[in-house]
Amino acid sequence: MSPSFASEATRARVRREGRWNGAVTSRALPDSSDEVAALAPDLRVRMAKIWLSQAATEARVATSFGRIHESLVALGADAGLIALSARAVDDEHRHAALCEELAGRYAGRVIGPHPTLPDAGPQHPRATSETQRRALWVVGQCALNETFAGAYLSTAWRGATAPLARAALRELLEDEVDHARVGWAFLASSDASIRDQVSDWLLPLAVCNLRAWRRLDLPDDQSLAGLGVPQRSDAHEALTDALRGVLVPGFAHVGLDTTALERWIAQGAPV
């Protein structure tokens, strides 16, 4: 059995969540020893840093999904969505362990635990009620952020040629699709009063989410695409396509007013 390169602290967090018993993936990752050994030392160092940074981001998303779970309970959401949001907390801790595993494989040693990123959560000070604030958390994190995540990961997976990267990206992508569904199902099953409280916020939510995704530190060329890190222009194109082809029609389908959102996209979606 191959040694684990995820830190024990991160694996223990996955075990505490209970569903995966410390496993970093739902299926085994391929043996990557020859693949990694063939890379230049400086490239291995770079990839280790990228994946360790991603581990920290995934752990912060786990905290965010804890907030989503609490919000869905408070909003009286469907029991299935509440259960899925609870599972998402586990998924994101597992993602953090998976990213640490890749960082360690490139480094050739355990280099975690990942740093802890601050997460105060979106404040939405202009929200008129706690109900509205919680609904905005669910829509912003799930329908918007996780949809963008799916677009980014799909682009990364399509460009990846390394078996290790493709396996890891597939694991992440499969879960993010389910996480996005939490937001869409919440909107579809909510009464009109909830949807009315979200409509006017679609544009600021989209701007904030897209700004964060466009700030990703990505290469200007295809040098890392085979290892699962897409070129900046390809990633940005995928995000814009998701905005235009998934988010706008999705919001319109559940009865939200997308007029301001469409006008912003027509202007080039400036952030």
C-alpha cells in the first residue's frame, strides 16, 4: 500500500466527519511515483505549493458549508437538502485531505497540515432580515460559487493529461456538482417570498463570486495545463460561459429577475 502524504491532523478531521473514515477519496488514486519522478524539481515544488494552498481553500469551504447547513435548518428547507449540506461539510474536509495528499506526493513528504484561512462569511449588512441573509448565503455559496467551481474544474480536467491530476480533479468535480444542486433545489422549492428576497441581490452576488474566481493565480500559458492547472484565459472563458449559459437561465427558470444580471454580462461582466 502506498504511504499517505496527507497530514494526520487533516485525515483525523475527515474521520471525525464519519463518512469516509479518513479516506481522502471515494476511489483510489493512481500510483504516481513514476509520473512525479519525471518532473523537474522546481516544478514539483511549484505543484506542491499549489495543492497545499488549495487544501486550505477546501477546508475554508467546509466551514462555509457548516453555515449553509445551519441556514437550511433555520429556513425549514427540505430534509434531503439539509442532509446533503451536512454531507458537503464532510466532502470539503475530504477535499482538503485530497489536496494535501497531492501536495505531499509532489513534495515527496508530508508537508501539511495546510494553513487555516480566516472565514468570517459574507456579512450582507444591507439584508433586511436574518431569513434574507441566510437565503443569500445558500444561493451565493451553492448556486453561484459551486457552479463556478464546476466550470473551473471541468476546464482543468479537460486539459489535464497526468493521471494523478485527472483522478483528483474528477473527485473534486463530482462533489461540486452535487453542492451546486443544493442552491438550485433550494430556490426551486422555496416560496415566492424567499425568491423575491434574492432577486435584487443576483448582480452583487455574481460580481463578488466572479471577482474571487478571476483572482486565481493561474499561468498565462499552457505550461501547467497537463498537470490540472489551466491557462488563465481558458479558465476565465469557462467562468463567463457558466455565467451566461448556466446561471442566467437557471435563475430565470426558478422565477428570479435576471434583467440586471444580463445587462452586466452584455457589458463584459466587469468586476
